[in-house]
Amino acid sequence: MREILGRRRRLRLRRKEGAARIDAALNCATVWQWPVLPGVGTAQSAAPYGEGAGLGCACPEPDCAVPGAHPFDPGLLAATTDERMVRWWWTNRPAAPVLLATGG
């Protein structure tokens, strides 16, 4: 068997999709001064049809109360407007939805 030389390719999101999310997060945090943090997102459920079909939460909790609408790694109090932190979060998790910390 012959070895094919070349670079190894990593599977990643399309550049435009990841860039749009980080741009949205940075815009909310820096321009509007809204504290943001990355959400857990949604995942396709294992059931192809029926009651459990559709999108569910990507967190490890099987009975998640708010599927895809809560933070995963940092807690809600970690929401920030710091540009460096926002960039770091979405560089590590480019598919994460943008969550805004609201309320009092």
C-alpha cells in the first residue's frame, strides 16, 4: 500500500459560520456592553421519529429543563464584556451559541 503525502486535515466548522458567531459575541460584548458567555447548544436526538425525535440539549443531563439555552463550562456569573475572554471562549468552542446574561 502506498502512503500519500500531504497535510492532515482537521474536521471543523465552515469559516463563515464560526466567524459569524464570534463576531456576534464580540459585537454584543464590546459595542453594546452586554455580558456574554457560550451556551451548550443543541444536538440531534437518537430517536429518528416519535416523541423523542428532534433537537435536544448537548449537555450530559438526560432530562435537561432548558435544552440548549444554558451555559456549559462557565457558570452564568462568568458572563463578561472582556474582548480577550470572549475571543478565547469562541476560539475553543466555535459552534457555541451566544448567551446574554440578563436580569438582576
